[in-house]
Amino acid sequence: MWQRPSGNHMSVSPAGLAVVFSRLRAVILVSAADRRGGGSTRSSKRRRSMYLYGGVVQIALKRVYEWAKTERRWYTLGFFAMGSSCSNHLGIPTAKGPNPVGCTDFMMDHTAQGSFFRLYYPCQETETAEKPDWVPSMEYFYGLADFMKINRTLSEKIFDYLFGSYKIPAYVDAPFKCNEKCPVIIFSHGLGAFRTLYSAICAELASRGFIVASVEHRDESASATFYFHENTEPEVTQKSLPKTSSAPVQDHLVKEWMYYRALQRGESEFPLRNKQVKQRADECIMALDKLTEINSGVAVQNVLQTQFDWTTLQNSMDLCRTAVMGHSFGGATTVEALCKEVKFKCGVALDAWMVPLDDEIFPRVKQPIFFINSEKFQWAGNISRMKKLDSTVIQRKMITIRGTVHQSFPDFTFLTGNWLGKLLKLKGEIDPELAIDLCNRATLAFLQRHLGLEKDFNQWDPLIDGEDENLIPGTNVILLQSAI
């Protein structure tokens, strides 16, 4: 991947840090005031949408980049982003389970209609395998820039400088190893994200004996993704293609990038998002179908031609114990997938954004669901839609993690210092590792309960009911009877 600027960082004075802090703080306060301002219901929804889709972050990054153009200010920004002390060690936390974790990418069918996911799995101990880059190629930075509506060239420098050197806590193409059949989880990313941004959660689940497929959606809700078309010009071969991915492909295929599709001016949001959530659910089901084929011994062709031996996964999966999980838009995708596919025995929705869903699907969902929410993101209308799934016969649980924000679930929360992370709403008040541990342990307990696992995850059963000083049973949002 790309390297951060070389050379010694210039010393940063307290005054310099104060200037950075004051400018960032001003940006956030102005944006927050705009969100709190009065207006019609429609304008209120528009402000919420702006907040949901990174409006605060996009404004902040624009202003920060304009301020940080000089070299001295650039290094000041880097120092500020890392925190006030060199002792702050940023990085995605390693998994805590008993199994080392491997990962590999899988693409079956090179077209946009095919299945594409990152697979996390228990692996053999290895000293030679490498850990992959957290952001696989610069095109994903371009996609993030498009999503946040900022200039690609400007944002690439910021993203690369802050995040370009981080690695995922898993070993690329490491040999699969597990002493028993693995339950399966299909994971769906949020709006503007992609398959690698939830590696702390996916790696932790794999370390506990799960096989996890983190889908990269092709509905134009990912900040970026890619597929291939067949090349009819023989002189254009793989050797002439830009090297943006470590995995080779067949010479006759040419890579095509698909970027985030923003709402057009005057376009209604629900029809687009409803169409997307249906496609996303279908892609989750397709990923499960592909894993089913692999498990049954059907020969598969991975377009990406990784070094991983897929035949080692034959008869490795317990497909009677499958679940679907996702964050934000992926939380809505979880509900939609449960409605469409009964093979999913339960679902876990992290800070779910329920807006894209049709009301009619709620009574058709028959599986248990666990809503794990942040303290700062949810609002009455969204919670009331979750409550429509309440049942007296099917377990539907909800907890809220104190001190968390919407971005406490993706990996971004581990990769910025406290000041910048909080100002850009990537961190909450709670320690991010404590928050993700609570999320993961509650998830594992719920999965054991509803997949019938014979593990020790039931030691965390109290978390399902919010029994912890850092948890709120149910929600912190006040619901009026009219909202319900």
C-alpha cells in the first residue's frame, strides 16, 4: 500500500494544537447548531440524513484540509490525529478468541451480479503469512471521498496519511484449521462502507470458531467496489492493468469500479434505499448459497485467484447454524434477509437504520433478533420501527451501549486519537475497545442461545439483558405513545 510521508515530524507546540482544536471545534459546533435549528419536518429529516451520511465529517475534512495545506500544519494535523502523546498506540485490536484468524477474498462470477465477500475463518498458526492492508486500494479512498462529497485528490492525502498504514488483524490466505464444524455468519456493511471496515468484529467472531463472510455490496451503497468485464482486445492483459489489488485475475478480465451513488437533487430517498436493501439481502443470501456449495464440495472458481485452498472448507461448516448480522444500513439488511431466508436462524443488528424497510415485512420476520444500539445515534421514529418487531413468542432483544456513537462499530473508531475521533464523531465517551468487547460478547451469547452452540459464551448472558454498568436495557430514547 502507500507509505505515510517520510522524514522527521516537526515539533508541535501546544499553541499549534490549540489552533487545530479550535478550528475543528468551530466546524463541529456550526454543524451541530445547523442540525439543532428549527424548520419543517422535511428539513429536519434532511438534517438527520446529512448527519447520518457523514455531513459533519465532510464539512470538517474540507475545512481541515484547507487549513492544513502547508507542510508544518500537515504534520501538526498528523500529530493531532494520533493524539497528544506518542504513547497512544492506534490500531485495530487483535481478536481475543482461542483461534488465530485467517482471511481471504472471494468473488464468484466476475460480473456485477456475482458474489463478492471477505471471508474470516479460524486458521493454522503461521509465521510467514502477512496481514492485509485495512484499505485494499486507493480506489476505496476515492469512494470515501465521493461519499463525503469532497475532492478525491485532497481527501486521498488525508485518508492515506491517517489510515494508509493500518493492517487487518488476520493472516492473508492462511490455511484453514478447526477441530469442529463452524457456524456461519453473513455480515452486511453500512452505507458508504465496504467489506474490510468491520474487521475487529469479524475477526473476533472467527477467533471464536465462526466462519464469517463480510459481503461487499454491489447496489451502489458501498463507497466503492469492483467487478470485471471480459476484454476483447488481446493486447490488454493483466500485466498492463494497474496493480491495485494483491490478488491476480485472469488475463481476459478488465476491472471496473463501481462507486457510491448519491441521491440526486429532488430525489426521494425511500424508493432508492428500499430497492437497495432488497438487493443487499439477496447478496447476503447469495453469499450463504456460495458457502453452501463450497461446503458440499462443489468445485468453485474464485475470480481473484488467491492462494487460499477452498477445498479445505469442504464439510467444515455447520449450515444448520447460520446467522446474519450488519451495521446501520446493514442492520436493515439483516431484517430484510431474515424475512427472505429462513436458513438464517437469527440476526444481530448493530445500530440499525430502519428507514429503508417496508412496514409490511415486520410481521413476516419469524427469527430472533438482537438490536445493539449506540447511545447517541438513535431517535424515536427509528426505535419505534424496531419495536414493530416485538413479539410475545419470538425473542427480540435490545440493548444500548453507554457513551457510544454510530461509528463505534466500524474500525475507524480505533484509528484516530481521542480529540479528532470525538470531534469527527468517530469515537464516543467510552473506551472503544471496551465498547466493541461488550458488543462482541453480547453477540456471542445471543448466537449461542439461538444457534444452540455448545460453547462458553453463555457466561455473557447477562449482557443480552443489558446487565452491565456500561449498558442500558432497551433504549435511552424516550418514546411517546403516538410514536409507538
